[in-house]
Amino acid sequence: MTAVRKEPQKRPRYKSLPERDMLPARKVSKARKRKRRAHHALSRPNLVACPKCGVAKLPHASCENCGYVSGKVALATKEEES
């Protein structure tokens, strides 16, 4: 009686497709993650003083207080009733 020799089964290179596609290859360390996010901080908006009333406003935008935009244009603003 001769023994039948089984060939070793070849393991698949990857797991099944859904699991392989959705998982990261390695864990991202805390230091590496924080280094990547170092540039994600928000910056403060650049504010300038309105030349007409002096309130802080965004550059190239109308003033919320008086409606001033430039020397030629002034927008109408709503006045509060008191």
C-alpha cells in the first residue's frame, strides 16, 4: 500500500476582497497621526478697521455696523427699533 502524499495548500495572498479593501495595512501611531494633523489648525481671520466707523470688519467686505464698502458705495443697513 502506497501512501498518498498531499501537496500543501497555497494560502491566498490576501483575505477575501471586502475585508482587504476596507482595513488599513498597519496601525497609525499617535505621534504619526499628530504629525499629520499639525497643519490642520484653524487660523484667525484677518480683520481691518472700518475707515468710517472704526469697527473691525473683514477686508474687501461691507461693514456690518454702517454698511460702508468703499468711498463710492455704501449699503443700507437695518436700524433696530428701541
